Amino acid sequence: MYLTQQFGRELKDVLDKKFAIIKIARWTDHFYATHIREISEELNKVIMALSCMQHGPEFEYTESELRLLADMLIENEKDPIKKLAEMK
């Protein structure tokens, strides 16, 4: 099983290199295709939310929201996408 904490750390690494919505969405798509059999239902929700960012600004997260999401994943918080939505 691929750990949400590990995904959170990798997301932070991607954000540290360069913030671009489309690059993050594509990285997420590639991650999903590579690890489809190893991800939990919880992580799948996160991946789908990030992948949807490429479909329009209404689905996008800011850099600070993505960094907060990464921190929540590293801390293994439950339902991080829902928590982000509640903060908006």
C-alpha cells in the first residue's frame, strides 16, 4: 500500500521545484497510473481532486492550499480534501 504520508512528501518536492497547476495535475495523473494498485481509497480521493485541476480554474487549488494539503497528508489527517473545502 502506498502511504499518504509518502505522497504528501512527494507533493511537497514537486511544489518546491516549480508551482504550475498543469504540471501538478499531470504529475498526479502519472502517479495514479504508476501506483493504481497501491493506493488507498483516501489517497485516491486526493489524487482525483488534484487531477481535476487541469479541467478549469474552479477546480484549482492555490500553492498555499496545496502545501497545506501536503502537510495534512504527511500528518495522516483524515479527509484532507474536505477540510480544504471547508476552509474556503
